[in-house]
Amino acid sequence: MTQLSTSAELTAASPEERLAALGITLPPAPQPIANFVTHVVEGNMLYLSGQGTREADGHMRTGKVGAEISTEQAYDDARLVGINLIAVMREALGDLSRVKRVVKLLGMVNAVPDFAITRRSSTAAPTCSTRCSERQGVTPVPLSASARCPAISPSRSKRSSP
């Protein structure tokens, strides 16, 4: 695992290097379910369909936070959703350095009525460091997943080959 120790190193590092420094290896982007698509590129905007708690082997983590799932497990599930979103971004754009920023990230949590989404859970822990425009607890979440998150992101033009 690559270690990046200073903020200057983190800023200069590629997105893949920053992920590696966090111990994150991106899985292949999850395949869409039924007739859905994982993303749409319109101009320089990338629209990501909601990604859930599907693991690389296809297993879907399910349950209601505050009932069958602990808050700590919910944080881990939110991190998985963030990793899945980033995997779809990479598949859609070919290169994570084309992501300019995240414009909107909507966190949905399958939770008991009094569960509150915090910045830690809605931004998928360290994988997405942007501020969220919305946070919302939702029940039920599709497929009984413990969390789900769509996102919108502008992209940079493809770099031309030298």
C-alpha cells in the first residue's frame, strides 16, 4: 500500500494513488440490474445511477439500520456504496482524473425512522471528501439495501494523446 503523508503529496497524487494510500482497490463497476444503466454522460456532466451495497462477488448487503444493522456496519456499507460510485465513474470516464468534483451526492439509508444521516455516513467515509448538498434518510431503499447513493459530477475533456 502506498503511503502519502503530506497534504501536498495527496494533492499532487493521482486519484488512483490517493485511493491506494487509503487502502482502497476499486472493484469492477457493478453491473446494472434489469434494464437500468449505471451512468449517462451528457455534455461534460456525468450522471450516476444509484449504487447500492453490492459487493464485488455480487452479494447485496441488506437490512434496516437501527434494527438488523448496527451504525458501524452502516458506515462500512456507506463506504462500499462510495467505492461502487467511484468504480462507475472510472468505467464511465476511463480516468478518474477527469472528475472535476462531485456536484450532488444524495445518501439514502434504509433505517428506522429516528436514524440521522451524518456527514460521515453520507460521504461514504474517506472515499468521497466533498461536501454533500443533500442528506436524507429514506425507507425503504430499493432491493432492501442498507444504503444507496446516486451522484452528479462534471468531467474534464479527454486528454489528447501527444
